[in-house]
Amino acid sequence: MYQEDLDVPCAVKSSNLVQELGQVSNIFSDKTGTLTKNEMKLVKFIIEGRMYDVAVNAVPVGQSPILTSTHKNVSDSSFNSSNDLKVESISNCEDNKNGSLKSGGLISSPHEKMNERLMDFLRCLTTCHTVVREKSGEYRAESPDELALVEGVAGYRCGLRERSTKEMNIELCGQLKTYEIFAVNPFNADRKRMSILVRDTQGPSDEYLVLCKGADNIMLPLCSSVVNDPHQLEEINQSLMDLANLGLRTLIVAQKKLTEAEAQKWLRTFREASVSTTNREENIANAGAQLETDLTLVGITAIEDCLQDEVPEVIADLAKAGIVLWMLTGDKVETAINIARSCNLLLSNTVLSIMTKVKNSTEFGTRMREEYDKLVATGGNNNALVIDGPSLAHFDDKDQELRVIFIKIGQLCRSVVACRLTPTQKRELVALVKKETKPRAITLSIGDGANDVSMILEADVGVGIYGKEGRQAANNADFAIGEFKFLRRLLLVHGRWNYIRQSRVFLYSMHKNMVITLTLFWFSYFDAVSGTSLYESWIYTSFNFALGLPIIFYGILDRDLSESYVLSNPKTYITGQRNVYLRPASLAMWIVNAIEYAVVICLIFYYVSKQTFMYDGLYVSGTTVFTGLVMALQAKVAFLHHQWAYPQIVSMCISVFCLLIYYLIISSSTDDYWYVGFFTMGQGIFWYYGMFSVPLIAVFIDVLGYCFYLFFKPTPEMVFREMEHQDVFCDPYQQLTCLRTSGDSSESHREKLGPQQVGPLLP
């Protein structure tokens, strides 16, 4: 999981959460920079009902190559059809009688208003940003969107030359201009827009310009000319929808002119807000909102952002693993749906339940109940919910019934697409699913930007991607990866392995402590409950040291299934999702097994060997019992292993050998235990019972139990291992058929793979 171009490996920042990677049931993912590459490119823009197609030639950062642009009326049928949108390239702009953009600037046109609007549009994109140009000529931007817009207009000889806090020098269609900067209202997740107040130093001294760009649902209500013209508003919404259906990110560009008196009046308000000591950010935002009113629509930009490598395949495998995927984005509904279809989040036959344009909480509750009833009536597992942020704002968080219905709808869907969300809404969605799902859901949030930090921190497991907008998400996450594709291996392989390892390490630790405690409890009846210990204190303290090394290597290296098999069969992930190893039935089995071990050890040593121990000292008998106990638990660890390698074998040999050496060292250095170890190791019962017979009898119980479940009541994990071995002879897509023809017991194995089957698991 190494990202070569960024030179970053997967980073684990919360090692105590690795087992939860194998139990995830809901994934909450950002879209931009997480599912997509966050490599933005301006591909189209619309001005006065005409669409201009930016040429596909790459624009080197900080340079201004010549690009070809064309236009087509958005009312043409070819544009209105979202499935067959084609814009013809016009190589010779001078042949276009209706006027268009020419490489290197604007050509003369009979439509002077169009030329003026084009100039306004290019000026907005060239000046309304926070981009800085380095001495090397490269641009440095706060977000890929801003960089894409600045680079996108470079083909028309428009670009930033130099910028300071007070002014910026730009090239506008080949002409050098200087604009004085008076104020910048930056973009944030709540405002969803940015604006700048400037003045052309070569223009009229009393004319100021407010240039603004932002999300369409925020910007359109601020454009008075659009709000007062329903026909124009309808055309703009249709254009936005057509672009969104192509999976393009859209922004509205607008401007207005101010007189010097109006500008100075607002600047006084802005300065007061900037120096305020209380609620400063809120005051600045309010001041910015006062400026961003009565705007004139200039144009619409469309930015393309391609999917990351292997995203459709990864999402398909995660869905097969039984994980519900939630895509949380700030984009338009149509854009989000288009991206969701392209990345396999929504399939061609997926039934959509759309919850958008809700006006109040009553309507939200009614529609939510209707969608739930519809999903329950239709059944199936190929449903998806689409909901937007403005509608979700009407969700009554205090209505417990509605909270439960919302969770049940999510459980009935294979995926959920939530659009137009704020960072706060993302976090609240994660919290709702985490707290209300029964049985409790293990949630995972993944994102790449600062606006994803809140939902990453809210989830049980947070995964950050080293993004192009900084590393805030990676720094605040439990795990950091280079690309979304690594999530498949992180969950299906490492998550599953670590869940099984840590679960069995915990169970074994509980098991071994129960066994030694029960042997002492049983012995208390022989010493009249006097508190006399069977084990010498130095020997007793070596218990965890003698058993520590093998179980540590087991917890690090053991693998029940190979990586290739797990990746090709995502359904194996159900082991952790259903908490197979730590559910109450499994815990009960381990407790019973610990009692069985204690009974075997006590019966053999306390009763069968009673006459022999009558003539030996207390610590001689105790050492023999302790050795049998340790060797039985060593055999238990050996039985847990699914694979053997040199580290496991060496660790077990070291543990046994060091225990015997430890007996001799203590026998030579303590008064109470003087020479006991030498004497005990010279007795035949020590070797026959302590080293061999008792451990073999104890572990034989495990072997019998395992064989019973293997042949008569196999668990899904047993079936997976058998199927992996049969892959040598069977096509992976015909495994179930091969199992079916191999005998009655294999047929029962095949049936056990049903989604509701969870058999008891032998310790």
C-alpha cells in the first residue's frame, strides 16, 4: 500500500483499532479527492446561453499555451440530451459568423454585448481567486478548483502575472492590467462562495468591481437579474442539470459594479468586522454577505475530475463484502448520481429512492415513511437512497421513530448518495448511523480534505487520504493511505486478519488464566482452604513469560486464508462483520474448554498420580503440574495456528527450552526451591505426564471437537479454507459447483455459505 508518486506508505496512527478494520459495516466516503483524483480541468463554460468547449490539450502550470475553444447554443438538442452531448470543435474561429472565442483573444463580432460578457467572464476567472504565482512561473492555489479555472483560461492569453496583498497584475486577452485589491471574502464550507472587491487602476477611479463565484444553489438567489426572470432561471437550471449529468462540477460566476461611495461605505463595515474582538469570523461573514447581493450573472464553469484508479472495482468488492457505502458530497444531485454510476456505487438496475427538494420537517417525515414502506414492500438488495443537504436539514433529530426509520432505510439499501452536504451534516450522519444501528455498526469515514476531518473523527475508524488540498485529513485519521484503492486491501485483508488474530489472542489469554486459576481452586480442597499455593512463587511468576512468545508470534504472523483468496472472495469478510470469534456463544465455548483443560490436568495429577505425589515434596508435585499445564497450553497455541513458519517454530522451542533452564536456575539460587528443579527433572513422571501425556490428552479434546464441526456442522471459516484448497482444481467462479459434487458433507458446506448462517466456532 505504497503510493509511488507521493512517496508515502500506509501510516498506522492508532494500532489499537486494527481489529475494527475487520468489522466495518458502513463506509462514509467523500467524493472529490477520495473517489476522484482531484485533478481538476476546466472543460466547458456557458455564457449568455452559449457553451464554449475548452480544448483538451494539457496546460502546463504557469504557462499560457494557445487553446482552441468553440461554442454551441445550449438550447440545441445535442446539448439538452445528457446522453449524447456533442460540441463540435471549430478550428478556425474566424469562420464562425455568430462570433466566438479565438485563440489568443476575442474576435470582433456583431454581438458586442456577447463580447462584453465574455470579457467580464474571463476577468472574473483571472482575478477572483487566491492563487499566487511563484518566481518559477508555477501557480500555487488553496484548492484544485481555483487552479483549474486559472489554468483553463490561460489559452486565451489570460493569467496572473504577479500578486501582492494590495494589487495584482494580470494579462487579460493579451493586455496587461493592474487591479487594486481592497477586500477578499474567502471561500468556506458554510458560505460556499468567495468574492473580491477590486478596482482597475487604468479605468475610471470611481468604479469598483465585486467579482464572485460559488455553488449554484447559493449564487443564483444572489443574482437579481436571474431571480426576477423565471424563464432565464429555468434555462440556467437546465444547463446546470445537463452539465451535472455529464459528471461535471459547476460554478456560477457573477459580478456587480459599485460607486466609490458605496465601496467605501462597505469597506468601513468590513474593517470594523475585521478588528472586532468577539464573533470576528461571524461578523466578517455577515459583512461579506452584505456585499454579495444584487449580482449580475456572468457565466457558468464546468470542471472535470476523473475517478481514481480501480475505484469501481474496489466499491464492487466492498459491496460484495456486505458493506453499505455512503457517498457524502457537496456536489449537485445529478453530478453525484452520475459519479456514483460510473464508480459502481449505483448499478444500471439499482432502484433509486430520491429524497430531495423537501420543504419542511412534516414533509420530510411523510416522505421518509413512504420510502421505507416502498422498500419493505419491494424487498431486494439493489436499492439506493439519494438525499440532499437542504432536505436533510428538515430531519427532526429528536423524533426517535424517524431516526429508526432512517437507519432501516440505510440497511435496506446497498448504497446511499448524500449531496449538497455541509461538513456538520456529514458528521451528524456518521453519528446517527453509529449510535442508532442495532446491533451496533462499526463505521469508517474516509476523506482527503479539511472539511472531512469532522466526520473522520466521528467514525469508529477514520481513514485519511494524502490529498492535494493538504494533509489535514491524513493527520487526524487513524490510518492514512495514498489512494482509495488501498482501502480494499486495508479492510478485506489486513482488517480480517487482525480481527481474527486479536480475537483469538484475547480468548487464549482469558483461557490460560482460567485454567491455572481453576487448578489452584481445585487444590484448595486438598490443603483445607489454607491458602497454600501448589506452585512456588518464582515458578508461578514465570507463567506468562513461558507462554508469551508463541502467542505473540501467532498474533503477528498467523493467516487463516491467503491474501489472493480473500481479495478474490470478498464474502470472507463476514467473519469480522458478524463478530464470529467474540460473540457470546464463542466466549461460552472457550470458557467450557478452559474448564475441560483444568479437569483433565487436575484428574490426572491430583488423583491418578496421587500416590506418587504423596512421597514427593509440595514444590516437586507443583513443578510437575505446572509443567503439564504450560505444555498443554503450548499445544493449544499450536492447534490455533493456520500456518507455520520459522518464527513460530523457533518461538515455541525457545519457550519450552527456556522454561526448563529456568527451573535449573531457580533451583540453584533460591532457598525454598533449592535443588527441586534438578530432582523433579530426574523423575519419570515429569517427562511422561508433564511433558507429553497430559498435553496430548488435553489437546485431543480440541481435535475431537474440531473434527465434529468439520464433518457435521462446519462453520463458514472452515468452508472458506476448504474452498481455498479446491481452487487449485476449480475455477473460482465455479467453486460452489465443485463443492456440491464432492459429496454430502461438501453439499452441507455449500449451504452454510448462506447469508444468515453463523455456526458455533470451536476454540
